[in-house]
Amino acid sequence: MLSLTRLAGLVPLVTVLATTSVRADPVALESGVANLSTSGLVIELPKKKGVTYMLSASWALNSDTTFDGRDVVDEKVADKLVAGSWVMVGWFTAGDCMAVVKAADLENAWERPELKLWGTKFAARGGVFTFDGSLGKKPAIALCLNRGDRKQLLLYRFFLDQTVEMTEAQMLKELPKAAVLERAYRAFAKDKVSVGEPLSRPEVRNRGKIDAARPLDFPGLAFGLTLPSDGSVWLKGEGPDKIDQLDRMVPAIPEITVEMARFDEAESCQEAFDALTATQSKVKLSGVPGGWEVGPRLTLEGGTQELTLCHKVSWGALIVGVFVQPASTDISTLAKLLDTLATAADKAPPR
């Protein structure tokens, strides 16, 4: 029988560095707690005399396996934009962080493979960024930080009150003052995140042509379903043979991967659980919807842990494995997805 295994870091995702700052209905804050919608990070905006922070976010599915999204924090004095920040968290197909910043669309660019900033080292690339709108050409810096096999952090800083003559030295002098980026980095490093349904917020915009709630086929399960409107964006991943996978892209953190496998002709969920080959231990989960039985926590090679659940159906059992980082036993944010999976499995014919 199958065991559920995760191919960490091999999911083929793309983040596209778009050339416009797309806004919905921005939220204005003068200071205080800000929940960054697509990344899921929670930051504390400092009070700066005369400055208003304008928060927005946008995302786009380019196919069932490619996605891009970003949080935008603009800084205004009166009605004039003086600075802008983009915050992005994800797996970037460009490769490591130096390759990611090399992909930034900047003219007259300079690079720093290791830029010491806020107590860590970023891959950095600066130059001149061209906006499609009235902002035109502005100096900018892209920063990227790796975190093992977990998602990368990509930050942009736009010096909107400066001209293209701004030098590398001037940018590097001003960059440490960018409190938005510093606090986004610290929230990322400490997994300081929010829980909610970010797509329901008015400041979040889908700038693509594909909805988050969309029909998907799962060849391993041998049935399809329409993803629920759960305030998240899910992307199909690449799982092992006969195992289907979904990765949650919005919010990017907490990082959640869901694996799904069918156990045909299983007489009970316990029979399916017993067939899992990884090391098992008991666990209590909260937020489990009706119709699901909690299984063991699996410890995989390398120490990665996976939560398991089972839904019994007429043709056997549907097993779901959940990876979540940072670790949590509250799966309430998955309730709508699990309900949808259970309904689809109930209607699916035997194979």
C-alpha cells in the first residue's frame, strides 16, 4: 500500500515580477498592526510624522500550477507617494535567491550576493524599475532570503521620491530605514502570521483570469471537484505516484500542503491507517469537520511530520495528509476544503 511522502521544494511554482502595482481598495493606516493578505505576515507599522500607509494586495493564477502574488505597502505624505514596498513569499522557479533577484526587471543594475541587513544576509540587486503608469522610472532594490526547503522571502523597495540618478551608495544608505521591509523580514523569520480568509478582504484583487474556486481533476483520486471559496488560493502540486497534492499559496504562511490518496476496498479507516508505512504516533487535532476520522501523525525521513485524516466511503477510504509549517494541530482553516473533498469522494464511483 501507499505511504504519503512529500517532495519538499520540488513543486513547480512561478512568481512573476509584474511591472505595475495593482490596487483594489487600499486600506489606510497611520500606524499599528497590519495583516499582509497574500503573504499572511503580521507586521507593526511605526508611526512616522505625516506618513500614511496604503495597504493592498494582488494575485494571479496563470495556470493550475503557476501563481504569483504580492502585498503592497505604499507610503504617502499628503497626496504624494514617497516610497513603496512589495512583500512576496513563495517558491520561485528562478532558483536560489541570487537567481531570483537577477530575474528582477531592473536597468543599470548592480548586485550584492550577500548584503548584511537587519542581522542577516540578503541577496540584493538594485537599479531602475519602470512602472507602466505615471510613476515611470524609479530607483528600486530587490532583496531575497532563503530558508532551507521552506518558502523564500522576496522584498522590493521603491524610492518613489527620488530620481533615476540615485546611486547605489544612496540606496544602500536609505534601505535600512525601510521599516516596512524590516518588519516583514522579522515576521517572516519568527513565523508571525495571521489566520483568516484574505481573498474576502476589499484590498485584495485577482488580477488574473482564473478564479481561486475552480474545477480541478485529480488523476490519483480518479475524480475531480470544484475548490471551495475558502478565502485561500490553492495550487496543484506534484506528489508521488497515485497521490494528488494541493499547496496553499494564499496566505503563503502558514505553509500548508495537502496530499490525497484513495485506498480502494478498505473496510475501515483504521485499515487504511495501518497500511501507512511511516513511523506513527497519536495526535489530537482541533477544527476537524464532521465525517472525518483523525489518524496518526507520521514522522517521515528527515523528521518531517504529517497529520492524517480519513473519510470512509462505499468504495473504500479517502486518506488526506497535511503538512503545516510552523507546526500546528488546528486544521480549522481546512474545513471547507475537507468538506468539499468528502462530498466529491462520496459521489465518486469505484475504480
